Amino acid sequence: MATATQRDRLRLDTGHSATSLDDTAADAIFVRAAEEYSTSAVESGARVIALQYLLGSAAKLNDYVQNNSQEKASQVFDHLNKMLEFWTDQAAQDSKADYGGGILTGSTKRIPRRLKGFPGNP
């Protein structure tokens, strides 16, 4: 369950209001983010999920032109895509912090070379 501060930050970062994203929906987003993302990426993962929900409704918006006035509502979808790309990259960076950025493999034990005796060379 998300705290009140987490819910407010989620609303601010994604452009939701308290009526469009109530506490129950915000908590559900944080639960889903906890299931899908690593521990340090839950915050940014919640923003990715919230923006995906917004993209679904923004895909229905159309451009309108009448006489000298026009409304380009399809630009909302493009702007949300840019925000989604930003938060997806942020979630990937946060996930890397959990794993330290790489894996070190190998052995620390040094094996001495084997000395062979050759005829004429003791």
C-alpha cells in the first residue's frame, strides 16, 4: 500500500488529479509496480504503469478543425509517449542500482605453473 506522499507524487508526475486517480487506483498501481519492478524501481515503475493507462485513453483523441479554429488533441498521445519513454529509462536505471551494474566472475586462486623436467635439463 502506498503512502499519501507517494500517491501525491504519482499524481503530480503523471498529470492526474485526485479525482482521476483515486487512492484505491494509486495503491493498485503501486502493487502492480512492486510485482513487476525491482525494489528500487517501484517508484518509477508506478509512473510507467500510470502513463500506460493514460495512453489508452489518449489514443482515442482526434484532431478537430472547423473554420479558423483547430484542436490537435492527438498531440496528447505523442507527449505522453515521450513521458513514458523518460520514465521507462528511469526505471531501467533504477533497476541497475539493485544489481550493481555488472557481474564479476572468475577465480581468485592462482594456480602455479607446472614444472616439467626435460632430458638434459633438471
